Amino acid sequence: MKPKVVPNSNKLIALAASEKGFRLNGKRLSDFRKCSLTFGKSFGSCEVIYEPGTRVFTQISGTIGEPSDSRPGEGIMTVSSWISPTATAEMAGGGSGSKKPALIARCIEKLFKEHRVVDLESLCIKFGEKVWVIRVDIHVLDTNGCLAEAAALSVLGGLLTFRRPQAIVDINTGELIVKTLEEEVPIRLHLNHLPFLTSFVLTPENKILAEPDQEEEDIFLGKLMVGINDSKELCYLHVTTPINYEILSEATLLAQTKCFERIKWLKELVAVDDENRSIPVYNRRNEFRKEGIVIDLTSVVPDSKTEAKFEKMSLRCGSSKAHKSILVSLEEITIMES
């Protein structure tokens, strides 16, 4: 289906308003859009809404697979995106909107995968054989501009709340053991830095318009996307038209200020979600044991003469298969009550 056509009257009004420093919705050119974020019940689920009209849901999941031949000691991260046909009519019939999912996935791969946001080495279970495969599924439910920005924020929220179960390899049998949530506390992903993505459009007067909606993106063709992380580093830059240094510096400073504001806000939401989320794992109190006994084995000497006498009351100490288990006389064990 053909994309939505913007009326000429709207174009003329938007161009005239941009000359005076205003937008069609009455905001200033440097004003950012309001956004809301919610976490789902499962680990790694996050939904972001950019008001008005942009809604993106992301689900992070993990499976165990084989590593790539080029990087046998690192895990794998895959990104896929999908736009609902109800979100935009351009997705129907293989129109130009069908290219948007690939563009969003490529943008997220550059921002998160190529800049190594996730520590892939920590996802290795057994070198060259077993690693964790982290899958990022992005679902665009409604569109009104800033799709990549909303997707990046939802992916970051999903990565911060994702937990994977503990997986170890038995050194004796070589079997892979994946522990359930009832046995061990799930593990967070190790993130090297936290990126934030925002966008601007360029007006004919060489002014920047922050986080445009879909109509503004269609009217002002020049677009600038800036990615800043929590360490004040420029980690992503995409420009569709030549711009001068002054405009790029202004956009970077605005993006940096908004980056720290939203990352701080996101961390607060994650902290609240951690407190409200109940993990079904038995947590032992952080205090000394009040009942029972403590056995001191530092002065134990093996005694083979009393093997028959203490056969039923023996303590077998076997560190490995290569060492034979020895019988320790319980008479030489000092029992100290705590």
C-alpha cells in the first residue's frame, strides 16, 4: 500500500512555524517527546510508549547453543524486528514500509551488538561447545515517528531486567546442568555501557527539531540520529544529509543531556521492578547459625586400625576419584558447640 501523503497545507504551516521556532503541536523545536515505560511479568519484557502514537514492545530470551567458529569463547546475540500491519498501512502488500523492520533491526545491531553493550564473553558456558544465545525480539505495535529510538529504549530496559538461569558443566561427567529458579538465583546480563538513542530533523533554516513525529519526518527530509551512552561517549551517528559542525555539536549536547536524564529515570524504574518482582528462591538469612554443631577437621589424623570399629560411624573424605577415601576416627574429631 502507498504511504500516507502529507497535505501541502500542513507542509506550508510546518515550514512557516519552524522559521519562528515552533512546531505543529505547539512545542518548541528543542522539546523532546514524553515517554512511558512498563515491564512485563516475565524477565526481559519491556514496553515503551512515545507520546503520541509510538508503541514498541521488546522481549529478551535466552537459549543454549553452539558458538560461532570465529569466536568460540563468546555468546551470541541476535536481533529481529516486526511491525504489526495494524500499526501502519504501509506494511500491507509489501509496500515501502516493509523495509522498516530491517532498518530498525540494523540500527539496534549497530548500537548494541557492534558496540558490545552486552559482555558476550560472560555468556560462554564451555569454550567452543556451549554458549548462551540471547535473542532480542522487537514488536512495533503503533507508529508515529521515532521507531528506532523507542526500540532502543525498550531493548535497553529488557536487557536490564533479563535474568538467565545458572548453567554449569559437570567436571566428572561432562554433562550440562541448567539449574532452575528454585535452586539458584538467576543471573543478570553484564552490560559494558548503557546507550541511549535520539533523533533530530533538519529544517531549511539549518535548525534542528528534536524527536519528530511521523508527519514531521515526512516534511523535513534531513534526519540526524545520535547515540550517547552513560559514559558521555558518542556511540552512534547516522546522517541522511550533509550538516555543518555547529548543528552537530548542538544536537550532540541536547542528546547528551537527555541521555543522562532518561538513563537515570530508567535505572529508578528497574530498581522498583526488582523490589516488586518476587524470585522463587530460598534466601538464607545473613546471620550466624544459632543451632547445630561445628566440626573442626583441622587436626584430624587418618587411623586405619579402627576401620572395623567405626565402619558404621565413619566420615568418608574423598576429594576426587584419583584419591582413595579414608576413614577418620570420630574419637579424634573435636566437636564444638556454636
